[in-house]
Amino acid sequence: MNVEPSFLERIAAGDPLAVEGCLERYRGLVWSMTRRFAGNHADAEDAVQEVFIELWRHAGRFDPTMAEESTFVATIARRRLIDRHRRRARRPEAVSLVAEPATTARSETDRLETLEEGRHARELLEQLRPQQRQVLELSFDQGMSQQEIADATKLPLGTVKTHARRGLMRLRQLLETSPDGAARGEPLALPEDDRQP
């Protein structure tokens, strides 16, 4: 059976028509990821352009036997967006001569706590089975619905729901046995449209 080459494989082979097809298929995914990192619309547009340029440059590295094309696209996008965020954070900022309100210090503490919680959650996700982790990462990181995940991964919707449910159950178990998670006691949940009735 002949398998149709992916957009990235066609791009790596020099097919100019594949570029437009890749843009059309993954524009929504990349844009939804970018909105979380970008400060404004113009910044988001620049970031999306950077992500797709990075995809074209690394199209030859895509291996369909290792991951789905959508997962590769999401991974490249996430790395590029994190790099942009770090570059912005390293830029020197103008120092105000006016004393900042006390809420600024608290917001910085909140930000650090959120980063630490994110790191802890990522460690727990790494302990899941690969397909459970992939489904939850696409849901949490890219904000995809279960139907969108099924479309992107070519898995049946019922299988996606099973992976999501079992993955969340396993994460809850890991949180209950984790000193950090037990203190928080916050329930894990998928985005609103993915919850079972």
C-alpha cells in the first residue's frame, strides 16, 4: 500500500505546492499556540511566521515513523515560541524612578510559583504512557479539543477519549502520592468542551 507523503516530507523534497498545504493545515494549531506567548497581535503574526520558517528549514528532520506530523509541528512551534519568550525576557528593561506598587512583587512570586507548578506537571506527564501523554499535551499545551486531537493524530475519537481519561486518572494518582501535588489538592480537568457528560 502506497502511503501519501506528508507535507513536511514533500517540502523537504522541494515540492513548492506542499508549503501552501502545510500552511493551510497547521495555521490554526500554530496560531492557537502563539496567542499564549505573544504580547499583541503584531507580535503573534511575527511569531507565526518564525515558526513556519523554522518548519521549512527543519522539514528534512521529520520522521513519520517516530511521530505524527502534527506532533512534530507542535514541538517545533513550542520550541520557537519558548526561544522568543526567553529572548524578550533577556532584553534590558527601562528602570522606573517611581517606586513600584507592592503588587508587583506578589505578581512575580505568583509567576515563579506557576513556573514551578508547570515544571512539576511536566515531570508527571513524562511518567504517562506515550499516547496518553500525547493526547494530554495536545489538549493542555495546544488547547485542542478531543475531536481536533483525533483529526490530528488519526486516532478514533473514542480512543482519544480513553487515553485522555486514563491519562488524567494516572496524573491524579501521581499527584496524590506527590508531596507538591497533595498540598494543592486541585482537580485535573480537560478543557470544558472535552468533559464527559
